[in-house]
Amino acid sequence: MDIRIVLSQMNVIVGDLPGNARKIIAEIKKADDMQADIILFPELTVCGYPPMDLILEADFVRANEKIINEIAAGTKNTIALVGCISRHDGKRWNSIAVMQNGKIIDFVRKTNLPTYDVFDELRYFEPNERVRPVPVTIRQKTVMLGIEICEDLWDERYHIKVTRELAEQGADIILNASASPYSRGKCRNRIARVREKVKQFKLPFIYVNLVGGQDELIFDGNSFAMDANGRIAVHLPSFEEATTCCRLTDGISDHPFVEKDIDEDEELYSALKTGIRDYFYKSGFKDAVIGLSGGIDSALVAVLAAEALGPDHVYAYALPSRFSSGHSLTDAELCARNLKIHYDVISIEPLYELFIRSLEKPFTGTVPGITEENLQARIRGTILMSIANKKNALLLTTGNKTELALGYCTMYGDMCGALAPISDMNKLEVYRLSRYINRLFAYDLIPESTLNKIPSAELAEGQYDPFDYDLVSPLVDDLLESDKSLDQIMADSGDPELVARVYELIRINEYKRWQAAPGLKVSAKAFGQGRRMPLVNHFKI
């Protein structure tokens, strides 16, 4: 049988039910105009993902139900599969509403509810325990739709194997509505997982994913249709809203087959720009403020902000002190000029001297050190936050994951900001992405001198960062992301003393991360809502 299916990967806003509904209705109309049989939307399209504790508010759930009924009332011949919250007997489900010809035919409920990393769905939803295909009529013929929701595909940790259950009960096609956040390499993993299912059950598989930024999370889209032979018929773009129609005849596509080449540097660059753009747009802000130090981290954040928001919406400030080097100012100015962003210099020296004089009495008898260094960072933070307030802008903080892990950052200083775009990238990844950007633009958009200098916070005379990032950055990632024991990591590293030191620094600096700006998640394990360590923690290995 010939079936025409529209894949609609959308960028929705959590809580904007009327706005999301308008987009859904417009997409359904497009599908009707294409004479499509089915249109598939991402998970929880109506309310946005993840709605978190909004789900616990009765008014929110009722508004979601009202919107779903309004969407259904406008449907015609095309069967619309719309992600929403459904209720029955006082319980809530993460659901797909199956609607056609002005009414809701059925609700399909999510079976496997994730409770790891950033996910906490058992807090909000009841798990479905009765998997079944949904019979629908397409051109006078009954077609069995095997509908599943996101985690139902990733069933290795669950006792109910949703795809298998659907296939064994006679599904003609599998359709998965997802809200799967981006992380490096994830798109390849999804395709490989779906191909395993197609090979096993000989059924075509349609996968539609959310796109856009939501708080710490970035959704990459990358929706695709795979025919029963395991060939990708359509593959929607990364980080863009897109709609396309796929035609299958007895499970086989006559489209030219697509196997998209995925460049991980390009994907990461697009992900970060998307996360910044949507954080600002969805929060109602247009302008960003950045402290541009002449170092690699702030240069990369400036590039990302200029590309995401437009150069005229980025205000960069160099904030030198007596310890700032001449090349730092030169590099900061050159970077700003390359990007065509606003740029100014504000010396912190007069304020620093005033603070030191004011603190002379309580500091009597002490040796200058870390307190005076942190004071410089806090003066900079105060200046940048004040400018951001005055301009109705958001301050971007520029720290990376390695620094945040080791506590090499100052609370109420360089940690000030509304968003930390690169806080889930280690120092080596910062260099790698910066070099990719220079290749992409075919000139040194980020000055080569910035890339080549020895990293320094420049808070004291002759100061350089106290880490060998080639060793420490991968080690931090290993400690945070791998399932290996500390003993195993020590054995693998060849330097158990360094491992012990880094482990202890990560452990004792949790208090800083609790007060850090939200960061954009791009790895398998980021600091933030997916890593919940106790603030007071005396456990040591």
C-alpha cells in the first residue's frame, strides 16, 4: 500500500500552548494540502519539552487538554499524531493524540519513562503497560500504526520492548515522536538504533525529533524516515525547523536514498548558536554583554553570540588591570573588530585601588594573594552586570567545563552571567572548535595570537593557569562521564596523584556550581540539572 507521511520537526516554547497550537494547526493544514495520509509531530509538542513541574499544576494540564481538543476539531482527512499530556482516572500520561476528521481517535501513552541524566518523567507521568498498535483507515484500508514515544526506542534498560510488542501485534509501520536532546555523536547513535529495529522487524520506521533550545537543553532535529530495507529516504536538517513528505509503498521508499555525512564540529557549532539564540529569543532579550579578555574562551563566546544574535546585538568590554598584558588588549580589540561587535575598554584599576584602600584595616597583617585576585574578578563582574542591567541585556559568562570542574573560577566574578554557552566544553574542545571556526571563515576570525598564547587569568604578576590542559581536560571528562571506577581511571592515566587531585577538586567545588549560570548541554554528562550531587558531601574514595 502507498502511504504518504509528513515529518514535522518543530521548535516550540515550553508553556506557550496557544503559540505552539498555531504552529501545529498550520503544519496540519500543509499536510492536508499535500494530500498526506499522516503527519507526525515531536514528543509533547503542544506544551513543549521538558515542562518539568508545570505538569504538577492542574491549570496547565487543563489548558493542554483544551488546546488538544481545539487542534483535533480542525483536522480533516490527514491523520495527525500530536504530542501532549493526557489524563484518565486522575493519572497523567505523556501521550500522542491520534486525530482525524475533527476528533481524537485515540491516545497512545509512553511506556518507558526515563529517570536518568536530565530526565525525571516518573515524577510526572504514569507508565503505560499495555502496548498496542492503533488501527486507522487510509483510503478505505486499515493500517496498523505502531506509535511510540522517544525512550520507547531505547528499551535496553526496560522490561517492556515497545518496538517488538508493536511488531508482533501486527504494526505496519513504526512512528516515533521524540524530544531527544543533542549531545556529540547522538545522531549517529539514533540512526544505528533505528536500523537495528528495522533489520530485526522488517518494518519502515519514521523518527521525528524536536528542534531548538530550551534552557540548558538543545534539540537537534535530525528527523528521518527509514524504509523496511534499512535505507534512509529522508533526513531533515540539524537545528532547523523543517517539514517534508515521505512516500512508502509496501514499506519501501522510491526516494533517492540519503546517508547524511555528520561533521561533529559543524554540529557542535550549530548547537551552541541555537542554544544562545533560543535562550535569548524565548526569554525576551535581544542583546548580549561579554567581558572580552583577549583569551580563547571569551573570544569563542563572542563569535557564538555574534553569529547567534547578530553583531550589532553584542557588546564586548575589555576590563584591564595593572596585571593585564598588552597583547590581551590587542587581541580583544582585533577579535571585536573582526566580528564587527560593539567594543570598549574600561580600566578596573581605579576601582581596585579604592577597594584595597577601603579594605586596608580588615586586611592588616595579611599577605596579598587569592583574595586580591578574586577582588579583580568581582569588580569586573559588577561592571559587566551593571552594563547588562542598563542595556536590558543578558551577560554571557565565558568559563569552560574544565575550569568549572576544578573550581578555577570566581563566584560573583567571572561566574556572573545569565547563560554559560561553553560550560560543557572542555578546554581542548574550546581550542578545537575555535580552529574549526577559523577554517570555516577562511581567515583568523579568532586571532592566531589568542590561540597560541599560554592561558592566564592575569590576576597576578606573571600568572599562568596552573594546569596542563592536555592532561587535565580529558581526565575531568573521564571522571564525570565514564562508568569506570576511580582505581581504573588511576591505572589508565599512569599518574594516580594527578587523578586524586583532580577528583578532589571536582568534589570540593560543588558549591560553586550550584550558583553557576545555566550552561548549554552538549556532552553526555553536563553540570546542571542532569548531575545532582549533594552540596554538603563528605564521601571520599
